[in-house]
Amino acid sequence: MERSELSVELRTGTRKGVARKIRAKGMIPAILYGHGLENVMLAVDPRALMKAVDTEAGTNTLIRLTIGGRSEEGEKVVLLRDLQVDPIKRVPLHADLYQIRMDEAIEVDVPIRLIGKAAGIDEGGILDQGLRELRVECLPGSIPEVVEVDVTALGIGDLIHVSDLIVPAGVKIIEELTTTVATVTSPMAEEEAAAPVEGELPAGEVAPGAEGAEAPAEGAAAADGDAKGKGDAKAKAKGKDD
């Protein structure tokens, strides 16, 4: 399991003004919590934080945290649970660090990596990965960096479910076992599903004579002519009566 080290500083206050001062120094606010621990307010260098999780394990990297330079009572093992990022500038704004115990199992999401070339691709099929992370429970030191899934034998229409996955000993899968991880679909099947059924009209068209349909131009003209003729006949009859 990947491990890193990170030094942070204690901070006081939770107001926006305090956060602005911290960011002005090139750091960001952070919070440490977990195991009944009272929340600890911290300030951390975002570059050092990103370097700490820049491993194959990513956010599942075990981080040995040193607070305020203290190496004994201030040292803890944590995971990066959440990182708020500015949507425009794409820079870190706030971090949540979760304290763990090496002798207690935790739940984490592990990336799923498909390996090999599916047999169905040579038949014109398309490989689709339906699940990209697997929820597991295990001791912190046993967290897999990645779960590899061999798709070589997948033909068109074949499926791999969560129940088919193999994980290391001591790792328990929490995900629904019937969830589809990967499949090879046929593009012809997709085209047939999208094609209109015989007898159906394309979207937006209405059958002639149906409610809401517009009368043909010639029919409209004929109807106008009939109405006009009836009107003239009535006028003549009225003249005779007068």
C-alpha cells in the first residue's frame, strides 16, 4: 500500500477572514476528523498535499500526518476524504483528512482497470465499462491500489458482473454483486433499437386526417370554394324573397 508523509499547521478560527489569510500565505484550510476525535482545524500547503496523493493509490494513499512539527503525539495516519476545488481556477480550496487506525477495517472505493482486448471488438462490438470504482472493506494496510479485470474472453453480448471479480484475501466487496462491470455491445443492435417500427411515422409528423393534422392546401381551397358557393346561393334566395 502506498504511503506518504505530510506536515500541517494548527489554525484557529473558522471565519472567512481567517481562511483568506491562510490562502494569502499559499496554504489552504483543512480539517482533521475521525474515531471520535474532536475536529482539528489545520492549514496545509496544497502543493505538498497533492504530492502526497500523487501515487498509484491516489486518494487511498495512507498519509502519515505530522502536526506542527511534533513527531509523536502529533503524528497520525490519515486519508484524504474530500478536496474542494475552485471550479474556474481549478486550485484546491479546502481539504478533509480522515484519521484511521491500522487495526480497524474501513470502506474505500478502489479503481477498476480493464486489461486485455475483448474478443468481441474484432467482431465489430464496442467495449463498455459500466463500473469504474469498486467499494470494498479491509484493513488500511490491505487496500488494493487497483482491481484489474481481464476482458479478453468477452464476446458480443457477454457480461462481467461484480460477482465475477477477484480481490485479494482480506478484502470484502461491498458493491451489489449483480452490477455490470463490463460488456461488449453490438452497434447493429443499437441501430435497430433506434430505427422506427414499421408503420410508425418519424417524430414530429402527424398522419393525415388525425386530430391536429393540417388539411392539404387543395382541400382547404376546395372547402373555401364550397363555403363561398353556399353563401352566394343564400344571397340569391334572399333576393328573390325580397
